[in-house]
Amino acid sequence: MIAVTVVEVRESTVGSARAHTRAETGVVAIPDRTEVLIAGGGPVGLATAVELGRRGIECVVVEPRATVSHARPRCKTVNIRTMEHLRRWGIAQRLRERAPLPVSFSQDIVFCTSLAGHELSRFHGVLGLAAEGDRSAELGQQSPQYVLEELLREVVTETPTATLLIGWRVTALDQDDDGVRVRIADEAGSSATIACAHVVGCDGARSVVRDAIGAEYVGERALAPNFGMVFRAPGLLERTAHGPAVQYWILNRAAPALMGPIDRDGTWWLIALGVDRATGEAQAPEIIRAAAGMELDVTVLSHDPWTARMQLVDRLRDRRVFLAGDAAHLNPPFGGHGLNTGIGDAVDLGWKLAAALRGWGGPRLLDSYEAERRPIQTRVIAAAAANNRVLATDLLSDGVDVEGPPGDSARHAAGERIQAAKRAEFHALSLVLDLAYEGSPVIESHGHGRPLADDDEPVVEARAGARLPHAWIAPDRSIYDELGDGLTLLALVDDADPGCGAFERAARARGLPLRIVHRCEPALRARYGAAAVLVRPDQHVAWCGNDLPDDCGALLDLVRGMEPSPPGAAGPSATAAASRASTATTL
């Protein structure tokens, strides 16, 4: 049996009147002020709005594109961690229902001389698409970026306190101690100014927000060009010699590439490696046929020339303005980390902004955004750059198309080389699930922190700063499903343990949303290696131990970004925060 106690701030009603008007008229008015303005309505900007909006924070997303483009699918891997956040938002299944390729379609990546040629190597259970015990609450999902983006647009428009301004772009901003004034304009030349408390720049590699705060990318660009394209080739999947796969790496000198199906109806993506724009545009059908290794009818739907960049901004914040996603960091797509790292930015920043705006988060909480995310971004860029150093062009081998024993020998040697070179790219769950916020100013580690993972050894105990290790507590019921939108204390002790009352009183005094979940299973306590685990809204462990702290209030003050209070004191702003708190309720 589970006992749950909730101590929480009452839900805000800010923005509900505007949402009512929008629902009645279908017209989105431009507000003159909001709490948070988000520049850019791609997946990261929309995820930021979801994280804020579900906490009652009034936010406006400014996005110039009228519709989501299907011409460039961009990201195609929604990884396990992002899917766990979608589960938390209640929309994971909605994405799976819309994804053109179900997880059951394939969990393989194939290396071959062509789609009709020899197979050289194969990786199974890639990119988090296959279950590994109870390591995660969700599997990864192969889906073009536009499917996720369209879903998030819907969720934002369904959120009463969020407004999505389509057809507008941020052109300038200025800030002072009282707030930020953001200038926006549309293509017709109309303009408006919106005042807000904070701005989040999610406006991509050409970010106006980044330029406005004087931040700059630091890092490298690759020298070799790449030419992406989307094409239609009905029946190609059925003619492929290697069966279904989410990616095919093509190792032939005529068209070194990687490619994969977008759907089961003949739509594909392909990245031609080392091919510049002029060559790609002139020879796109020939490149596709060379990669396929067969004659086929091809309709090229779009082109996307690009060069890999391994860059991180010199700072993620200037006072009231923050950067997230591609506006803050860029990395090669190999490994599927870019968009997913941006979603991690949105989650980390979103709940912290909400806490600050609702009065229970202190100044160190917003400071911790850069302290926590920069090491993760750096690590992801390094991993993606390493993946980028060994591509199809680097794995070409002579003799692999020869029939008979000489060819068999060449293919065997090529396969061994591929396995050694690329396994880390396709089996990188520690980079997805086990990176810890080491050294964060709002994590109480007491020596229980964990360094950034260097291997694929999963975190199985509760460790301060790391994601709470997943556990199933019932069929289809995750431990994550028990966590609240604020802080959660997992009390792995007897329901009547009096120590939890101190946490409850300290949280109420601070107006801090806290859920106390009692679970008495010895197996769960043994797994986590602690009797009590304090979990943040992003499912990362803020503190854990076998004994409750002597001063629960001081611990909560640290975790919420305040200086620790003297023993027994309620802490900064406690009186005002407590006036907004509800009474504790046992569910």
C-alpha cells in the first residue's frame, strides 16, 4: 500500500481569462506582458512552454513559421529520456500513436555495401529501442522531428496559460532590474512590444536572443560537407536485401551515406557524406540509386546541405535572459543527441523559472541552470564529435563486394572494424540516462554524487545529482508516476515514521510544493541504498540518505536555491510563501 502526502502551492489562475477568450473566438491576441517569453517555437521552445504552462506560468512562444515543415525531418530519434519527460507530461502515447514507424518496426542498424548488396555488420537493440530490464520507464521512439513538433504545438495551445504566436519573430530585446522588453515583428511589417520577467532564447543557430546578450559560440566546424535529402521511392523497403532497419550505413565508394525509412509508404531520408550543395543538387537521384544499389523511380522532395558544428556558447545566461537548445549548443547528429539535449535544457530551466516566479525558488536556483547543463552539453558535444570522426567514408574497405572466400574474409574484417568503431554510438544509454549534475549548488551530495559516466554501466542506486533510477512498482506503473510536480520525498520506511513530519512542516512554511510518498518495500530500499530520497521535478535526486537530516528546512532551502537558514527558521520569504500554501492532504 502507498501512502502519499501532498504539501503544495495552490495552482495559479493567471492567463485563464485569456485562454477562455481564445477558445471562444479562435483568435490569439498579442499580450502586452507575460511572465516568460520564449523566442522560437521548435521542439525546445515548445517543451519549455509545456514545462512552464503545466505549472500555471503565463508564457508566450514567438515563432515565425506558420506551419511545421515536413521537408526536413531533422531529428529522427526521440530518446528514452525525452520519452520519460513526455510520459510525465501525459503525452508519450500520443507521440507513439502518430509516429510513422512503431518501435516494433525494427531496433537494428545495418552496415552494408548497398541496400541490395552485402551486409557487413548489424547492431541490435540500438538507440534505446529495446528494453533493458527495468532501466527506464519508456523506450526510445523513432520519429521525424515534425511529428514531435506538431504534437507539442497542440499541447501548448491546449494549455490555458500558454500562448503560441505564429508568424511573429523576436527582433530585439532590452532588460533591466525590473524585467525584459521584447520587440516582435511579423512579415507584414507590424510590430509590438511584450514586457516579461524572463526570456528564454530557443531560436536556433541564428539566435537573435543570443546576439542580444552578447553570447558567442565557441568550438569547431567540420571541414567536410554533407548533403541531406528526403525522397520518395515506393516499394524500396520491400526490395531491401537486409530487412527492416532504422538506419542503413552505406559503405561503397560511389555513395558513402547513411539512410533510413521515414515511414512504411516509401518516404526516406539520406545523408550523402562529403557531398557539397552543388554536387548534391545536380546528382541527387544518382546518389540515391548508388546507395540503394538498384534502379528505382525516385522523387526528391527536399535538400538540406549542412556541415557539422561542435560549438557551445560562452555563457547560457545574462541576468533575466537564458539560452537553450541550438541557440546554446550545436553538435553533429550522429548518436541522436542534439534535440534531446535541448529538451533536457527546457526541463531543467522550466521548473526552476516556475519556482522562482511562484516565490519558492531562490536566486541560486536560476544560477544552477548553467552550472548543471553546461557539463552535460559539453559531454554530449564531445561524444557526438567522436561519432563524427568515424563515418561511412572512414569505414570503406576493399574487396567487400567480391564473391567467395576472399570476399567473405574482407567482409568479416570490415564487420569487426565496424563493431569496434561504432558500438558506443548506438549503445550510449549512460550518456542518456546516467549523467549527474555533479557540483550543482542546489544538490546536497554528502559525498553521494556520481561523476559523469564514461561507460555504459547503469546507475542502480539513488545518487545525489543523478536521475532517480527507474523501477516498476506495478504492471505498467513506474516509480516516476508517483512523483509530484514539485519536490517529492520518497520515504522508504514505515508509514508512521515521524521524521517525515519535519519535512512536511518545513515545506509548508516555505510555500514549497512537496509530495511525500511512503513505500515500505524492503526491495526498493535495498535497490536505492537509502531510506529517504528527495527527488526534484525533473526526476533528479536532490538528496538521499539513511537518516533524515537534523534540519529539514536547511536542506529544502539549499535545494530551492536559498542560503541555508538557521536551525528551526522558516527561511527567506517564508511568510509570504506560506500564505500561498495549502494544507497537507493525505491521499
